[in-house]
Amino acid sequence: MKLILATGISGVGEKKYLKEWKDYSNKLGKRVRVFYVGEMMIEHARNCGIKLNKDNFLNADKDLLQMARSAVFTEILSEISGNPSDYDAVVICIHAFMFWKERFYRAYDRFLKNFSPDTYISFIDDFRNIASRLDQRKEWRGKLNYTKILYWQNVEVEVTLGWADFADKPFFALSTGQPISTLYKIIFHPEIETVYVKMPISHFREPEKRFVIDEFIKALDIPFTVFSPLAIEVVGMIPREKFDDEETLTINNHVVHRDLYWFIPQCDIGVTFWPGVVPSPGVNHEMHESHTKTKEEWVIYLGGEASPFITYFNTKFFKSQKEFFEFVYDKYPERQGLAW
């Protein structure tokens, strides 16, 4: 049985993603279970005769919440320890930290050390998507601006990454915009290399221009487990006119940190796809980061004569998609024709 500890801030959309993942896994013959600790805490309190109003849940006494949380963790541990053969994979969903009344506070306790996860995941999403979901929930409506959402998400990911680091286990920042097959492959096919794919986004925002990029990513996701920034970006370029200077700086800093220090380190291979001759400082920096971290960095450049700064920061350079995929399937012939 694979045990996955998953975190994510409120509004990140993990429940919908995990429901689809569960259905997907069941169709492929896998028995999986998801435990939502927060919901189980409310149910446990109710069973004890304590009514916790979900809309005001975060105002509850912290000792009361800790006792409910510990009881839930005990229940989960008992179930998965007593029947380990009942499931192929179990996901335990928690918050690492909450952000409430302008402060962060821990949403875990010492009982967490009784679990030994095989993989740690922190679900993430674009701050605008999160804000839209939170605005539909009474307890969150109007409480968090974009900056606070980004701060909270950053803390959630960094804490979870720290847990994985201490346990010497894999960690993934996983966008809920990623295909469901991404999580399936992470859990059930860890032997498949993870790839962070890079491309110039701002010059390919229109659907007819984006088509070549989207089709390339679909093809790449057959032999590999692909992480794409397009799974989390709702637009190609941040519309600066909609944000003040402070918000713009925060957003830009978090985007750079996410791509350079979450996505690139968690992947085995870097793949850079240039559909044409366009400038892209972001792609250049990401290529450099991947290359100097000694990863395999494969570049597909369709723009003809390439700058020496493009041909330098890679381990393999290709002038066509055909040439690239011939190389891939020569290297991994058993993966040709896989369907996810």
C-alpha cells in the first residue's frame, strides 16, 4: 500500500481533483482511499455531542481542534494498519497551516509522526482560481486578497517540502490543473521520469498559436510524467494594469519562485520547447537553472538558427519534434503507444 500525505490551502480544488483521481484509479483496477481530516474532525466532534458550525470552524478552541484531530489520526492509523492489503494507495488530506485573522497557525500535531508516507504532495493553483472558489464559501468570502492567498500557499508548500526533506521522501507541488493521470503516475509508476516542460508563453496566448504547444505537451506526457506551468497559469502574462505595484511584485516573485524552486527541482528532466523565434527571459532562466543543477536538459528549437545561449545550456539539442521523439522512443521503446 502506498501512503500519500497531501496538503493544500482552502480553495485549491483538491477535493474535485482527488474524486476524479479516485474514479480514474478505480477504472484501472486500483483500490484507493482518500481521508479528508478536516471533515472527519467535524464529524468526530458531532459524534461527541459537540456542534461545530462549519462557517465558524476556525474560531474553535485550538485544544478542542487538536483533540479532534488526534482522534481522527488515531482512527485513520488504525484502519490502514489493520487492513493494509485493502488498498493500493491511501491519501491523507490535511492542512499544514491555516491563515485566519491575519496570522498563520499550525493545523497539524505530534501525532503526524506516527505515519510514514511514501510521497508528500502539496496541491497548488493559480491565486485567481483559489480566490474565486473561496468567494463562494461564506466563511472565506472577502477575507483574503491575492497577496494573502499567495503567502498562505507558499507557507503550505514550503512546510510540506520540509517534511518530505526530513523524511527523505519524494515531494511534488501538484497543480489541480494537471491531468488526473499525473497523480496516478506519480503514485503507481514512480519509475517513469518526471519532466518539467518549458515554453515561451506570452507570444503564444491565442488558441491557434498555443495549439502546437498543447499538442507537444500531450505527446510528451505519454512517455513521461509531465509538469507544465500552463496547468496553473490562467493567462500567459500577468495583466499588470489590474494590480498595484506591491501586488504585482508579490505575484511576479511567487511565479518565479514556483517555477525555479518547486517545479524544476521536483522533476528528473527538463524539456524546453521553442515553437518559433521569440524572446523569453523566463525560459532562458529556467533552462539555465535546470542545466546548472546537472539535470538532463533537452531543447527542441523550431526557429532555425539558434542563439549560442540556447545551444549551450542543454544536454541534447533537436531541430524538430520528429527528431526529438525518435530519440525518446529509441531510449524508451517500451513506452511507445502507452495510454493514460
